[in-house]
Amino acid sequence: MARRFPTGFMEAAVPEGLGFAHSRLDRLANRRGDDAFISACLAKAEARFILAAGDALMIRPGAAATALFARPEAPEIDQASDLLFLGQDIASGAPVFAAVLPTATENPEAAMADDRAIIDLRAIANQGMLPPGDLGMLAEAKALSIWHRTHRHCSRCGALSVAATGGWKRVCTACGGEHFPRTDPVVIMLAVDGDRCLLGRQPRFPPGMYSALAGFLEPGETVEDAVRREIAEEAGIACGAVRYLGSQPWPFPMSLMIGCIAEATSTHIAIDQDELEDARWFTRAEAAAMIAGTHGEGLKAPHPVAIAHWLLRRFVDDDPCQPADL
Ligand SMILES: [Zn+2]
């Protein structure tokens, strides 16, 4: 009898709690090349700025927490190496820019003198300091600003480059070479053996937490082959069919997580101890208990902000052993 394999969880709607996957901006990508439009947006009183300092962003915490500042509220904007056009706030119509701050302003104490703070984006997301709808915009700001900070020289000739098209490319001042923002694809996946799924632990994880295996997609490799290779390398499990379930921007520094599920064709685990300190098969009931926080050994699922949580939830909710319901 045909078996059902879990279907994607983002085909109709993005899960509410999935971090960085909801944006309040229309990127207006077709307007980026219009310098007069970008200049006019910058000059508007309602323009808002996200201040990006490496991995951290400036926010005003509290009941009306925000990462969007008007120019007079954030004099640091004048020290920005680049101002990047992120798009237009769909609700208010205000243009939104990222200000790439120099290293000198990456001093949390310097920004704590008033009601603002410079906070790591992981903490902002994990602790729910801002509405979930703001995180996609912050991921765009953070990933793009990090790219500008780390790609100031032409990779063809070594000369300085300058930002163009609202910050969506850099052009070399010597050879004219054009360079575009990078996104690094990462596969993240559950291997499934009937009623069990495979989760692993890295030493840096919080105590008791197990998560989906993950690894970078390599040049010249398909998503499906990367999924099979990573599971084989990290846990010694062979896999056959692979299905894509959903994706998540992960701006640390500029990745895209590609969530998949893979049908295991072997069951004996042999972990790569450079990558993992443990990997185990978990039944659907155990996985449900980990999500609910009721697992007998105190084992935990990843935070709902991470796509690994939603892969596990999909496995729990959609029994792959049920007959196909066609
Ligand atoms: Zn060059």
C-alpha cells in the first residue's frame, strides 16, 4: 500500500512562530535602480532606519518595542558606511533603510545612555523582544548589512567597491566588476524510519535539546543529494526519497535553511564525533512530548523560532505510515 510522506508546511501559510519568515516590507525590487527614487525616499520625514552593527541591531525595548528609527532619533545614522534600501512598510507606506554602522559604534554601553540598546539578533528573536512580523525585515537588514561590511573590496582585482542600486550590488571602482549579495543555502532535515525520526545533539546545544541535522549545500550539489550526504556523514544513516517541506531565512550571517524530510533505508547510527555528541531515533510520541515539554528524560525540541521545531512538528502531526488518502 502506498505510504503518505509529510507534505510541506509552508505551501499555504508560513507558521506564525517561525522566525525571520514574516516580513512587513514590500521590497520594491523593481525601483532599486532608480537613483532619484531612492534619494527621494531617503529625504522623506517618514523614512525609517534599522541600525545594524555586526550581528546586533539597535532596538528600543519595552511595550512599544521597535527597531525602526526616524533620522532625528538616531544620530548614529550619519556615521553609517552605507544606507541600504530594504523596501516600503506595507502598512504605513514609509520607506525603510538599513544603516551599516562602523565597528566603533559596536559598543553596547554607548547606546545604553538613552532608552535604546544594541542587542544580538538571536536574542531579539529567541526572547520575543519584537513582534514576529518584524523579524523578516530585520533578517533582510542584518544579512545585507553584513555582506556590505565583509565585501568592501572587489573579489576580482582587490580595489575598493561602492554600493549601487540601493545597496543591492557593489561595483568595483577600478575594474567595474559587479558583485551581488550572497545567500548561503543550508539543508536541515529529519531522517524518518516509519514511526521514528532521527535527531542529534551538538555539544553547544542547551542541555537536553535535540535537533534536526544540518549542513551547507556544496557547489555542484542538489538539495536532495546534500540531505542524503549530510545524514550519512553525521549519523551513518543511508536515505532514499527526500521531500522539501519549507524554508527559513537564517541571517547568521546570511543563510537560507532548506527544510526537508528523508526516508531512511538503514537504521544503525554511527555518529561523526567532530559534529555531534549524540544522535538517536525518537518515536512520534517522544517527539510530541519533547515539543510539549513533558519528555520523561527532560529532552527538549528546538525553540519554535527555528525551522527544526516545525520539521519535528510536521513529523508529529502528519503520520507518514498512514495509507495515502487519495
Ligand atoms: Zn575590480
